[in-house]
Amino acid sequence: MQHASENWWVSGLVVLLSLIIIGKVLSAQRGRVPFIRRIPGLNAIDEAVGRATEMGRPVMMVPGISGLDVVTLQALSIFSYVARAVARFGNKSIMATIDPIVTGVAEETLRDAYADAGRPELFEEGDVRYLTGQQFAFATGVAGILIREKVAASFLFGAFYAESLIFAEVGQQVGAIQVAGTTQTNQIPFLIAACDYVVIGDEFYAASAYLSRDPTLLGSIVGQDYCKLLLLGIILIGIISTSLLTLIHGGPVAHLLHTLVDFLKVK
Amino acid sequence: MNSTLWNRLQTIDRRIIYAVLLLFIIIPLFIDIPLPTYPSKQSQDFYDTLEKVAADKGNANKIVIVNGMWSPSTRGENQWQAEALITHLMQKHLHFATLTFDTQNDTVMQTSVVEPLAKKYGYVYGRDYVNWGYRPNAVYVITIKGLVTNIPGTIKKDAHGTPITSFAVMKNVKTRSDVAAVVDITPVESTETWLGLFEQNNSPPYLFAPTAVMAPTYYPYLDSGQIQGMLTGIKGAGDYEGLLHTKSFGSRIASALSLVYALIILLVIIGNVGHFATRAAKRREAS
Amino acid sequence: MTEYLKHLLDPVLLFGALGTIAILSLVFKENRFYRLFEHIFLGLALGYDLELTWTTVLKPQFWDAMVHDGQWAWIMAVPVGLMFYGVYTQRFAWMSRLVFGIFFGLAAGTAFQDFSARFMPQVTRSFAPNKSLIPPPPTPGDPHALLHQVSFVLNNFLFLGIVVCVLVYFLFAFEQKNRAVLRTAQLGRWVLMFSFGAIFGSTIMTRMALLIDRMYFIFHDWLRLVKG
């Protein structure tokens, strides 16, 4: 690790943060399932699926445009919940993918979700559609599906880039109720402007943990919260130390603060 | 003014808005409206950093890595940033290597930007610059990591299949310490990998040319000094062209951009006035 | 045929221009013209990706390396690559999990270094003198000394306040029942919305630049009605 030899406290901190998360995950796996508050945007999922069923129109899911990474897996975890809801209502769902590997995993996820809901016969091979590997060609294809299939509910969860507004705007044009969630900060404004409900940033991971109730995910979220508090504490110590150094010149306190500030700076 | 007007202000047919928007874009293309431009601090820092790199005689045998992640989809911003950058590199006689992880970038970058400018500035392939070519996105992280300690071993061959060690420009380029700067022209989040795996203690200088949409999320990196300069979309390209005293697309469309922004601000105001007036009217009717 | 007409009917330019107009026509109404180019676009993108994968990756780095450079060990990439397809069958799904596991492990390993190098400089930036809540003494001869002092303090208090509010908003392990915590989280959400507005404004710049580029292509490159 390039920083370890010069900034060993950074390495130590990373180890500490990792231990906190691992500790919470292990604790959750051993039965002490931690509490996570409900994310407001999740109420919209059932509402959206119900509305689509009333209108007799399908539900669309798009798991982002990155490959099989953490964000996409979390998105698929949320879509598993959505698919179970769709299957319970006896409706049809369509998922569009940009990555061939994600297509395979998505098919497995949807098939399992329909089976869990007791409606395996509702799943069709064409429900998960690999369109293309190109970003804007994919956007064009998704826009076409939204319009032609007259989708009533659209779920956009995952990593999105510039094409997110194309999905959201076209979905709005066809009158679909849209629920979105992404970790890409620069796409959230568009989803907020064009979608009905948006899950922002870290809430995306919490939503996935909340819906799946997987102990590993729940423990990880709680562990991360403690890590955030620890980092916030370091920032507060830094700012207060630096502020005090402006006031105090010379003496043992100033010397101590100088030592602390010099030690904690990344070299 | 009655509530029907406020409703109409909020529900202007989108086709009318698109038509007006297109007019506001097309008219400045026909009528040149010169507007003064003031380079932003980030663009100035971008320019100054490369000037410092060029002035440092220790960089004579080093290269600048130009990482291009853009494709014709974002050519409206990234191509002009790339053009201004390559112009600057060639004006300052800096050696550079182009690298890409996008399938279309290699062709577009070479044919539309590098080769025409190389002809103009007398740059010779192999002596002054080299094209490392395309690598699949799947090996992005491994490639960046490999460049830290072994550039020839990681890149191996240029875009035409020639071993890179056979080029004069690569003679003294072995590891990260032989890289004078890294410039990332990208519409995706490729910065994190460079900063996380390649950069150490802000060396070599890392310069960033994203599309405007990504710029706000990278201000913390500018603030912390991890990014030494940033060209914010087409405005950044226009600023850069102004600093280089050249005139290209970035400078050309400044008037069109300004008119469009004015139109959008006006529409936002109209929409909000309609929204709040409708709410007030409904409250009055309810009471 | 006049020179101008020949230029207008140049296949590459004509196809590009018609494609631009066809895709943009969606903003008015979904139509067959859009659908035709949508499918052409999808097919072209897929075909181009396939061609490029062979000519720039598989052939030079895999096939030529094996056949011409004698690096036969590359053949081992084939069974490993085939293991990915195990995801489609129940019987061999375990093979695909092996490969995925290796990739996830690689990603997780580099994530530690990535996190340290990316975020720690931002955390430790709080130890820099310009993040102090108390301003340094004013520079002698500075005509705007008071303004600089005030903005210094205001900026840093805002910085600290916003960091706290936004972090509190994203805490999920604690119920936000306490009024102080709830208000702080709400303030964090408001601040986030401000930042999203700024990002929205920046993004408009990108979208407009791309649209202007397309119009430039049509009116300058194709129709030649606009001087360069």
C-alpha cells in the first residue's frame, strides 16, 4: 500500500474502520440483527407496483449501466423485492441491461423472486433484455421500450450517468410513476426533477439492506454509521486544533496541538 | 391576472419550449455575438500547472499521459478540451502519450485532434508523442496500477502493435517518476482510480477535464489539492482557448451558451411564478 | 451534380445528419423514423463493440501473442473465461462464483488503497490553517481586510456545519426522533438539495453544449450554412 510506510496512522485508521464494519457484520450474522430506520422512498415501491397493476401495464426496471459491481448487485437486491411484489400482483415486469454478465445474474434474480412469490410461471425469458453495451444506444433502447410497452411504473436503481435524464424524462412523458435510486451524486438532481421518489446516495445501500434484511448488509450499514461518526470526530478535532493554534502561541498546549496536527496530516 | 394564466405558465407545451430553445441555439451560430470571457480559477490553474511542467527542465525526457475516456457522445465538450490541451502540449514541446479505455475514443482522438494538430505543429509520431491505444474497461484498474512501477511492461505495444520501447519518446519512461503530468479527459468517474492508485502526494500533477455535469462533485478534490486544475466542460475549453490565444469551438459557442442559459433562467422563473401564484390563488379560493 | 449537392449527399454526413434529426424527433413525438434509427444505432453499437473487441484486444493481445509470439500460456484464459458462463446453469454456477469471487477480491483489495489515497487527504485537509474557525491576523495593507476575515470565518463555519448536518442525515442506525437530530438531518437534506441544484445547473451546461455541437454538425458540417 503506497501510503502505509509514510502515513502509518492512515493505515491504522483504515484497519480500525474495517474492524468496526467486520465486527458489526459478524454480530449481525450471529443473530443480533441491528436496527435500521425505514427509508421514506421505499413506501413508493409498493404504491408504484400496485398502480401499474391497476392500469394493467408492465413495470420496468433498469439496474444502471455499470457492470457487475457492488452498486449493481445492490440494485438487483432491490429489484428482487420489486419482482416479488410484481409477481404477487400477477403483473409483468421488464428489465433492460447493458452488461451481458449482469443479464445472466438478473435473470436468475428475477426467476428466483417470481418463484419465491409462488408465481414461477409468470417469468418469461424475454423479461430480461440485453440491449447493447453502448451508453446512449442503451438509453435510446430503454426510451423505446418505455414508450412502446406503455410502462406504468419505472424503477431506476444503480449506477447511472448522462443517460439517466433520458430514462426519467421519457418515463414521465408516458405517465409512468418513477422511483429511482443512485449513488452517482451528479445524476441525483435529474432523477429528483423527473422522478416521483428518489433514494439519495447512501440511502441506496440502506434501502437494499432494509428490503433484503440480509444480516451482512444490515451489519455493514450500521458499521459504516460508526465509521462516519469516527471520521466526523477526526474532522472536528482537526478544525478545533487548528482554530486553537491560531489563538494560542507558545507553551505546552500549543506544542501538543502542533504535534497532533503534524502527526495527523497526510504526507 | 387570473389563475388560468398561471396554469398556462406552468404547462407551456414542451414542443414550444424545445422550438424556442433550438432557435436560441441556432441563431448565434449564424450571427457572431462576441462576449467577453473571464477564465475561471480552475481553468487558470490547469493552464498554469502545464506551464510550470513545461518550464521545469527536469521534465524534458518525461511524458504527459493524456487519458481519454470520452467518445463522440460527449464530443461537444471533451473533444474541444482535448484539442486545446494537445495544442498547449505541442506549443510547449511537451512529449505526451495518449491512452484510452473507450472503444471509440482512439479513432476520434487521433483523427480529429492529434493528427491534424501534429501536422500543424510539426510533431512526429514516435519522437514527440505516442499512442498507447485502447485497453478494455475491464483492465482499467490493473493498467493504472501497472503504470506506477512498470510502464513499458504494462503498455507493451502501441495502438499499431509496435513495441513501445522502440520509440524515442519512450526511451527514458519506465515508472511513475518519469511522468510529468496526467491529464484525464472524461465523461465518467475515472478520476478516483488515478487518484487512488497512481498519484502519490499529489505527484505527478493530475489535471482533470470532465464534462460540466461532473465538475461540482470534484470541487472537494480541487480544494484538497489532489486535482491541480480543472476544465469545466465547454466553458473550460473556451477559457483554455482564450488563455492559449486560439479560437475554436469552445470560444465560438460562448454566445449561444449564454443565450440558452438566459432562456432557461427565464423559463425557471416563469414556471415558479406560475406555481406559487396558482398555490396562492387556490388558498384564496379555499378561504 | 453540383459540388454542394454531392457534399450534402455524402453518405457519412447524410447518415449522421439524418440520425441526429431522427433521434431528436422523439422530443416531439414517437415515430417510425426514430424507431428505425434507434434500432440501427443499437445494432451498430453492438457490431462495432464486437469488431473492436476482436481487432484491438483479442487478436493483438491474445491470438497474436499465442500464435506469433509463442505465449501459449494465454490459452488458460479460455477455460477461465468459459467459467463465467456457468452462471446460466445450476450445475456449473459454482464455477462462475469462483471467477466473480476473484474479481470481487481484487476490487476489495484495491479499495483499501483507493480509500486512503482518495478520501484521507480530504479528511486531513481539516487540519490545514485555512480551515480554522478563528481567522489569522489580517495581511498588512489589505484594503478588504475585514471582508476577508468575515468570509474566512463564515466559510469555515459553513463547511463544518454542513459536514455535520449531511453526515447526520445519512445516519441509519439511529432513529431520528430527537428534535435536535431531526432538525439537523432536515437541514442536511436542504443543504443537499442546494448542492443538487448547483449540479443541475452544471449539467445543463453539458446538455446544451452537446446539443449545440449537434446543431453545429448539422448547420456547419452538413448544410454548410454556418461559417466555421
